[in-house]
Amino acid sequence: MSRIVVALGGNALGTTPASQLEHIRAVAPAIISMITAEDEIILTHGNGPQVGAVSRALGLASRVDEGVPGMPLPEATAMSQGYIGYHLQQQLQAEVTRLGKPWHVATVVTQVLVDPDDPAFADPTKPIGAFLSRSEAEALAAAHPGMVVREDAGRGWRRAVASPRPRSIVEWESILNLLDSDFIVVACGGGGIPVVRGADGRLRGVEAVVDKDYCAGLLAEAVGADTLLVLTAVDAVHLGWGTPRDREVADLPVSLALEMVAAGEFAEGSMLPKVRAAVDFVRGGPGRRALICSAARATEALAGRAGTLIHA
């Protein structure tokens, strides 16, 4: 039996509910085609455009209608997990039914424990939400003391939040129980809802964003997966991206991957967290592998014919 965590990028899902449904409808056959009778699949996904749309829509609405509340980031993340999971459930179940397979699909709204003392909280760097003018940014910061608003690459001003490293998956036992009952599980959407544990033992959400790739690696660790499959916009990892020496890499041992990370080969916020998450997962136990490829080449990658294999 093979247990596979599949990480699907949020930008690959489109930017509106209608386009998201179409994108998922297109990718569902590829995801289901990976599964044999002996496989178990856990699917996770990004949510950048989706959580931004939820936050922006409710934020704008609250300004003109006092009956509409502004939505805190943890709740907005939960909402995005719900409606992305709904679309994934619909389309994956439709494909399962079409093929006459015995599986079910369920989404787990997933919390991810982070450390309240993580250094990321002292230096929020993750931009979220709409671009603002300088005057809009100053007004937003004045209205919400403690909120960080920064210029983003010369394109305007945006709110910035912390991006702490995930420490544990709160609902990991629920995910395992569903796997044992022949479910394809959708979990940890958007990196999960970041939470901290108070002195009374209770969990509370925090205004932060967990990197989805690091969370996918942690999820794979938590459920005892042997394969982490990261689906992205390119067919494989590249070295020398955008330079005359640009080339795809099919085989990437952990030792070489770490050398390339140290040399600055991979961009922060793009391929770097994918490679780091893959390396951490592979190093965590024997017999593990990680694959990075496009959704269209996923089945080939699992068979060793496409993508980049990261291994011990």
C-alpha cells in the first residue's frame, strides 16, 4: 500500500468560483488516475487568491453595511478551506463514480498548531489582501493599531502578516480515521488555520499564514505517508531558472538539493519552500520520496517518467 500526500497550488485553482470549478474539473481525472486499489490519497491545496477574495469582499461590505462583519484571517482561511473543499469533493467524487470505484471524498477543516514565540511574529512579511494606495494604507494602519502595512515590490501597499512554521496538525487522527474508511481526504487547505494553545489548553486562531508547502510536508509526516507529490506550474524543478544555463532536473538527491538551496538556486515564495519541504519530509524517515511536477504529469511522475524526484 502507498500513502500519498498531493499538494495542489492555489493559483492552479483559478481566481473565481466558476474558474475554480473548471480548473478542478480538469485536474480531477489526473488525481483519481494516480490511485490504485492499494493507494491512499490525502489532498492539500493553496488558497492565496481565494482567501484574499473572501477577506476583501467582506472587508469592503463591512464599510458600507454595518450588518456585515469584517472577517478575521483565521475565519477567512476556514471559509476558503470549505468552499475549495466543496468543489474538490464534487469533482473528485464525480470522477470516482464515473469509474465505478468504491471510494468516498471528504474535507477536514484543519487547524495547524504554531509556536506563539516563532520569530515570524516579530517580523510579519507575508503580504495579503488587495493593493492599497499610501493614503489607504495609512488609514488602515491607523484604524487597526498593531496591524503591519508595507510597500510590496513597488506595486502598492498591502497588509503583512506573520508566516510561522507549522508544528503539528491538530486533526491528524480524524484524517487517519477517514483514510481507514476508504476516503480520499482533503485537508490542511491553504496551509491550515494557524492556532496557538493557551495556558488553559484551549486553541485560538492567530492572524498569520502558514506556508502551504511546509504544511504539506508536515501533513505527510503526520499521516505516515511514503510519497509527497507537489503539483506546481512547471513540469520539474529547474536549476539556473531564467538564465542561459536553465535546465530541468529529473533526479535530485537530498545532499544536492541542500547544496542548491545554500547557493540560492530557488526563489523564496516559489520553488524554495517546495524543495525545503520535500527535503525535510524525505530526511524524516527511510523509504520516503518526494516528487515535484505539474498536475498534467502527475501520473507519469509517480511512475518515474516525469518531474523531479527528491530522495535520500
